[in-house]
Amino acid sequence: DSKTQNFIEEFSTSNFVGIDNSKNAYVTPKSPSVLPSITNKSLMQIAKDEGMTVEARDVTIAELETFDEVLAVGTAVVVTPVGSITRLDLQEAGDVKRYEFGTKNEI
């Protein structure tokens, strides 16, 4: 989020989805600044139909470590796997945190 930089809202061109296999959960941010996505809504329904728990809620940056997979979803990108997200800490010069998802064979 642009105000606190503690929450994930969306990618610049698509919605964010995190998959937590240990909880069998499909997690997507719920925020007034996130544009509704027919693609994300369709995937949420498919996840429910497949027995996954679907959570539309605030998603913290810290939760990135718990996701087995991250997807960018939307009209332009359809469903695109995300291999990693790198976060630069602007308050600590040079502090970089990299989150990786999936395995090298999957990406």
C-alpha cells in the first residue's frame, strides 16, 4: 500500500494472488484501491470449487514468506506465475529482501 508500505494491494498491471499449500488457501488482497478483476473472481470460484479456502483480506508484506506460489492475474496477463519479488527498504540504504516462490523447475 502506498501509505504505510506494509500491505500488498496489487501489481502495477494485475491483481496479486498468493497460494498457501499448507492451508490449502487462495489469498488475494481486499482493498478499496484494487480494481475488481473478472479473471481473479473466476479463479476464486474455481479455487472454491476445488476445495480451497478463498481469503479476500489485507495481506501483509511479511506474509510473502508463507506463500508457495504467487500469481499475477488479470485481463492483460491472464495468469502469470511470479518467480520472485524483491523489496528495497528505502529507510535502510542498501537493504534488500527477496522472496522466492515455486521451484526452479516450475518457473
